[in-house]
Amino acid sequence: MLEDINFLLIREIISSVLIIIGVMFMLISTIGLLRFPDFYIRMSAITKGATLGLGLILSGMGIYFNEPDMFLKVVLIIGFTFLTSPVAAHVIGRTAVRNKIPFWDRTNLDEFKDYLHKEHNVHRDHERDNKQV
Amino acid sequence: MSFFSFTLIFAMAALSLCLIMTGIRFAIGPSLPDRITAFDLFVANVIGIVAIYTELTGNEDFIDVAIILSLFGFLGSISFAYYLMKSTR
């Protein structure tokens, strides 16, 4: 019974499905990077979509090879990507707020206004300090 | 050509299309943080292409390239953001 099942074919089918879903996520997030109107919206699109797509592609590859060291390397890459991609997005977004990159005109900034005012004032204070020194 | 290699070649073509569109955003990006995020997505696309190429050739040595790339992409975007924050103060 168990010898009749073609395990290679099953692995190929699962890997193909995972890779196609992952590539679709990458494609949609790249279209979002090209089409969205604002820096912050673009950054949220690629941070979520590209990370999920990369995880799906890599897990499909790990299922196809079906070896322990390959699984270890795949888990290493996925863990590192899932750990570092939000940190990089946070740092770049904070830098963009500091540098006064404009928001989209339809973004609702009511609750964010105090923070923006404070950040830009801090920024101006630093500029003044540098001029005094 | 089996359906599996067709799937892999289709995936590589779609990721190459992603690379082209990311390059367009890298060229027309109005500000420097746009270009940094485009570089981030560029590195992610290249990691995906390396993974699919590993599966296409069956050679397991290529996956080490993806580990190193995922390290250096994070380092590159963080250092760019740090430089940007320091240079505008």
C-alpha cells in the first residue's frame, strides 16, 4: 500500500503550490510599490507582502529537498527575514518622519499630529544646536 | 518538460518582472527613503530567485548565498537609514 504512493510527485505538487502562492505575493507587493501614492503606504505594502512571499517560497524549497540540513538553513533564513524586516522598516519610517517626507493628502493624521509636531521641533532644536557649536 | 520545471521557470520569470518594476521605482523614487525600501525589496527578490535556482539545478550549495544576502540586505538598509538620520541633523 505505502509503496504505491509516489512521494516525489507529492512533494513536487506541494512545493509548486507554495512557490506559486509566494510568487503571487511578491508580484502583488511589487505592483503596490510601483502604484501606491505615498512613501509610508508603499513601505507597509512591501514589508508585509515580500516577507510572507519569501517565507512561502523558501518553505516550498525546503519541502522539495526534504533533508534536515536544508530545513535548518531554510528556518534560519525565514527567521532572520521575519526578525529583521520589521526592524528595518521601523528605522526607515522613523527616518522618513524626521526628514519630513510628505504624507498622502488623504491620510488621517489627527491622532498623529502631536507626535509629528514634537519630532519636527526636536529636529529643529538639533539644527539650532549644531549652528551654535 | 514536466509541470514542475514549468512552475519553476514561470516563478523565475515573475520574479524577474518584480526586479524590473523595483528598478523602475528605484529610478523614479522621489526621495531617498523610497530608494532604500526599493533596495530592500530588491534584495528580497534576489533571495527568492536564488532559492528557485537552487531548486531548479538541485545543487544545495547555492542556498548559502541566500543566507549571506539576507544578512547583508538588513545591514545595508539599516546603515543607509543611520547615515540619512545623521547627515540631516
